[in-house]
Amino acid sequence: MHKGVDCRLAMTQLWDFLDQELTEENMVAVRIHLEQCSACHPHAAFAQQFLTALSRCRCADPMPETLRTRVLDTLRNAGLMS
Amino acid sequence: MESGSQPVPSPVREDFDREVLAWMDDVYRFAMSLTRDASKAEDLVQETYLRAFRSWQTFQPGSDARRWLFTIARNAFLRGLERERHHVSLDDGDPDALGAIQHYAGLVTDGTDQLLSRVDLAPALTDAIGRLNEPFRSAVVLVDVEGQSYEEAAAVLEVPIGTVRSRLFRGRRQLQEMLAEYARDAGFAAARAPERGGDDA
């Protein structure tokens, strides 16, 4: 099973692995390689930290308060009942 | 004869409120990532909701309203681009393993990784996302910021899953390069030695 995963394959599939987009079998195989390989482990840790930082960008662009009112006004004018 | 838009009955209005209006923050964030301009993003949100309202009866109850809104927003954005005759590059490229290994090795050894664990990077990364070119920016925003799966992002972008994957690969690579530059400027990473030319004189 995981014996087929070498460093090259682990790095090729790293994003799919971190995004949980691999099959269950391949998830296990790549995880085992990353846990055991001292060369790949820091790269995987870095990539995971990078994705975590990206996910925090959700909070960085708050919607202006006035926009909700503006959208609702537009919808009311288009026929949405208040 | 019909005379323009008809008022939407209350039960439908409640559905629209619950299913659609609740996602306005997410739609705005996505609109910001597309337009990179607050004023244009607000216009795009307004247009998205107007289109959503007008086609509300085509929405399948129980389906993903946020994805539906993202699709409407993106289509509205692309129509605007066509009007402005902007060209959108669709060069996706392919992931390559050896390049990825060398890339990661460089980032880890030059100290960029320290930045991730020690600094709130949301403002810098938001700025970096804004500097990504399409079509990479939309893929990164949908998957990495909005948490969509590859399949969901593919549906919004109307491309195969493999295309989402390769756009993510390229977009993330570009973001990491920008991050490395930021790390060097912030003193977290060593400046890379300039490449030597063929002439030492």
C-alpha cells in the first residue's frame, strides 16, 4: 500500500493530501510517508501552516455595513417584499 | 401583460432571506478577490443579489446557496470583463514534483517558515491574493479562503477538477514566492544571493 509512496510522489500529492482530496487509501499512504520521512516532514508542516494562514484571510476583508442596506434597498425596488 | 418585477410572496421571501442573504459577507469577500477594488466589489455584490433574486425560482431547495451565489458573482464579473475587453489568461500549467521539492526546501531553509508561526499574516496574504492573476486567484479564494472542495470550486468556475488542482498549484506557488519576499523584507529570511552572470568583471 504505502510502500509505493516515495518523496517524489509525496510532494506531488502534498496539496491533495492537505486538502483531503486523495482516496482514503492514498491519504493513509502519504500520511505514513510524511510521518516517517525527515526530508518531507518539514515541507509538509510548512505547507500546512501556509494553508492555515490562508484560511484566516476570511476575517481580513469585512463587508462595509452600508452595503447590506444598499443591497436590501435594491432588492426592495426590484419587488422583494419588506 | 406583465409590468416588471412582481412582489415576492412572504414565504418565498423568508426562504430567500435564510438561504441567500445570510451569505452576503462571503459574497463580498469573493467579489473583493475578483475585483480587487472595494467600490467594484460592492457593485458586484449588488448585481449578484439582484440576479439571484430574479432567478430565485431556479434555485434548487436544499442545494448549496453559497456556491450558487459564487457562480452568479463570477459570471457577472466575467461579463463585466468582456465588456471592458480585458483578457483573462487561462494558462494553467502542470504541477511538477521536483520543482515542488526544491521550492519547499528553499522556503524552509531560508527562514520563511518562521514567519508563518510568528506573525499574523492575514493582511499580507490578503494583499498577496489580490496581486494574483486570474484564473489562479479565484481558485485560491474558493478553496483556501472559502473552504470549498475541488469539486465545488470546479462547479463555480465551470472547469474540470484537474484544472482547479493545477490553478491552485500555480496560485499557491506564487503566493509562497510573495511570502518569501515579505519574509526577507521583514528580516525573517535570508536574502537570496544574486544569480551570477557569466562574467565576473
